[in-house]
Amino acid sequence: MAKKSKTGQAARLSQARINAGYKSPKEASKSFKWNYHTIINNENGARGLTAESALKYGNAYNVPANWLLYGRGPEADKLIDDADADYGELEFIQEKFSTLSRSQKDLVLSLIKQISEKK
């Protein structure tokens, strides 16, 4: 049976990993202490990316989360597309988020989840 080629998010995620210097999902999982099976499922397309996972991978591989999710070019939209959001604000948020430690990023994501669930 011929191997199915990757498309969409799975292809972009694999390419981002390779471009970041990680030859295999196993190598990346060890380096970042991620669950190996989750990476495999994301890279083979069995499990789509969430906004949170796209941010995690994007920060680790130095690519925009929006590109991982939607294939938008890195210079166009740098975060998840939101028609009501001001691009300058999103760029500012991404810049500041990228300077945070892992625990600080986890805290910010947790707060965003809490706020969005209250809507």
C-alpha cells in the first residue's frame, strides 16, 4: 500500500519541525518533553491542531501559529485570524508571549481559557 502524503496542518507541522532542526517527531518530543503519540497524531493528520497546540508548536519551532493552523503566510497574519482584532494588537501579543517562560505561557493560556469560558 502506498504511503499517503501529508496535507494541510499535518504537512505544515512536519515541515516546521524539520526546518527547526528536529529530524523526527521522537527527537522533538524528547527535546521539549512532549507526548510522543500526540506529536505523531498531529503530524499524521489523525488529530487536528487546536489554537493552544499551534501556539505551543509555533513557539517551539519559531513559526506563526496561524501558519500551522491555516497555511497563512508568516508575514501576513502572525496569530489566529480574528476579523474583529486589530493586527497591531495581535503582533504585540505574539511578541510578548514569545518572551515568556513555559510556566508563564501556561498561566496565560489558562487565563485565556477561563475568560473565554465565561462568555
